[in-house]
Amino acid sequence: MGKKRGQIVLSHAVAYVILIVIVGVIFIMGYRYIGSAKKIISTSELLSFETKLSSDIKIIGKDYGRFKKIAYSLPEKLNEVCFTDLGKKSEILTSKLISSYPTIKDSIGSDLKNNVFFVGNVEKHSYNAGLFEINHYPYFNCFKVNKGKIEVGIEGFGDRALVLADFVTSLRLDPSRETTLKSADGVITLTFQQGTSASLAGANVDRISIEMIDPSFAPVNYGGSDVYKFSPSGAIFSRAVELRIKYNPAIVG
């Protein structure tokens, strides 16, 4: 009798072990399936974006003067989408900002034809979206993905498209609180203390702007950043303004 009880207890233990193993296998397979499904969805979303962007650039580019701002959906693991004007390769390669994107820099320097780049946890990192231009230094622009979307302006030039982005940032000074203005590339930050006002030639100034400009006219090859224009030029502030330049080890270190 005792022997039978021992056998029953042993058989129950074996059954539990087998059950745990089966549950573990199912869990692992399910986890892998979910991971695979997410990967397929991510790849599908990226392919859909590529197809739509190329089509929009081609169609709008042929229609001279037409402008359209388009929101594109993207995979959730994507951080940025960068557009590069391959007709301005030398200007891009000598800009300071490109040093923050070594993969893009290597691609352009190697004369590869891809002009749209994906920054983030995705398998594909670049492709050619067709003929387009960017009409402002540094002739490439990275759109940060916000809630799985980016918004791009496209204008038709008849034989090509123009991809529009904001290279000028501005703010209205508000003396009642501290305000911060960043350049379009996020490198320059101006912080205005509470109570700060500005004037120019005796007149009040309430709007300040930063614009990225082509530095080809200035000897800035050894600078730590690109060149920026602060407007209005000659403005005088009632309090000290803090200016910060984002540290880029690829340039400074």
C-alpha cells in the first residue's frame, strides 16, 4: 500500500514537471510569436511609409507651385527620419551637425544614392525616395518621430520636389516667466530669465529668432558648431541671457 502511495505521489510530481515544461514552452513560443508579429508589423509600416513618401515626392514634384503638408505614420521604435539633398553633398559633409549622424555621413561620403535615413531600432536604415531638394543650409534635416508620426512639407517644382522644414525658430519674450529658445537642430539654447525685456534703437523687441545659415563666407572650419544668426541683430536685453551649445564629442573631443 505504501509503495502504491509512493508511486502515486511520484507520478503526480512527474505530471507537474511535465505541465510546467509544457507551459514554459508555450510561453516561450508565444513570446517569440509576438516578437515576430511586431517585427512584421514594423517592417510593413516602414515599407508603407517608403511607398507613400516616394509617391508623394513624385506626384507633387511634377505639379509646379503645389504645396502639401503630409503626416506619415511610422514604426514606434523609430526615433528620427532624416532627409538629405544629395545635390549638396559637399555642404552637408562640411557641416558640423552631420557629425552627430556618422552612419549618414559615411553613406553620403561613399557616394551611395540613398537620401532618406531611419534612426532607431529598425532593420532597414536608408533608401532612395526620389528626386528632391532642401533649400536651406545644412541641406539635410531630421524629423523627430512624435507619437508614431512625422509631418513633412512638400512643394512641387515641376521637375523635382522641395522638402520643407523649419530652419528658423523663434519665440515671443514673456517677462512674466522664464523662456527658452532652441535652434532647429537643438544645438543652441537661449534662456531668458523672468523679467527679461529687449530693445533695439529705443524700440521694444518682443520676438527673438535663431536661424541656421551657410557658413561658407566665414572661417569656421575649426568651430564647435555650425553658424547661427540671432535676430534682431543689435538687440539689447535688460538681463543677462544664458547661451548654451550642446556638446558634440565628434567635433570637440
